[in-house]
Amino acid sequence: MPNHAWYSQGVNTLLSKQILAETYSPDKIVRSKYLRLAQVLGAYPWKRSKLYELISKGEVKSFVLKEKGAIRGIRLIDKDSLDAYLEAKAAQAQEVSE
């Protein structure tokens, strides 16, 4: 087996993909309660500034997950609060149109 860094990385990546494929089969849906910012921006109809506005107003729940002593962390956003906000806005729009 060659001792090259690129070869090792390729094998590790392939092994990681194989483990993921074996662990998460297509018939099992893994639903996460929390989403990262990029996931929300890709799946919901808001820009970053609007999302932070909703978070600061308390209309959408989120928190920053970080290790003790860390300067930076990962912002996680509650998916249920995003869905509840959209449902409330849809209900308001329905009432206005009737």
C-alpha cells in the first residue's frame, strides 16, 4: 500500500462514505430537531439578515453550541420553531384573504 497523503485521504473518505451508507439506509429518515444556519438558509425562504432578525425578536428559537473556553461555536436553530412561525404566518394570510 502506498504511503502517500493523497492516497490515505482518498481511502479515509471512501471508508467514511461506506460507513454512512451502511449506517443510514434510504428507508430510515433521520430527523434532527436542530439545524445549522446554512441548512436553514438552503431550506427556508429567508436571507441571513431576516433569520437573525427573527432570532433576535424571539420568534425563532436558537442557541450557540460551544465547548468550554471556546471563542466560537455553532449556531443551532430549532426546526419546530421555524415551522411554527411559518404556520402562524400562513394562518394570518389565510384570515386576511377570507
